Amino acid sequence: TIIEAMAQTAAVMVGCALGLEDRNMLVYFMAIETAKFRRMVVPGDVLELKVETRRGKPGGKVWKFAGVASVAGEVAAEAEFTAMMDMPKD
């Protein structure tokens, strides 16, 4: 789904920002606070995702994000969501 893609994008963004690209970070989707779908997305569309951190800090586990998905410059979906990020126990 589009919101799942936003959440995965957010996880990659945080992992890269914290220098954890080569670690097995666990990400748990906790909540979708708001979600609005503005237009249909069909096979062949190129979906552009923009995600920003609303709350979270290095070393913290719970992060809040806002994301926008667009097709050809037109907003297709918007969402605010929460995820928990953790490192696996070895």
C-alpha cells in the first residue's frame, strides 16, 4: 500500500541519517494518525514519496512521521504515522 511505502521510506531515511545502513534494524508500524487519499494510483504511475520526521531523536525508539505521495506532481495520498525502531538482540 501507499502508506506502507511511506513507512518503509521513513525507516530507510532514519537508518541512513543515523549511520545504520548496514545494520538489521527492526521497524514496527505502530499507528496511522491521519490518512487522506486524494487520487487513484494505477499500474504504470510513478509514485514519488516525501517523508519528514515530526518527532524522534537518535537513540529513541518511537518516531512520528508525515508523508506525501504524488504522481506527476499531483498529491495522491498524505499520512501521519508512528513507528518504533529497534535493533535486534544478538
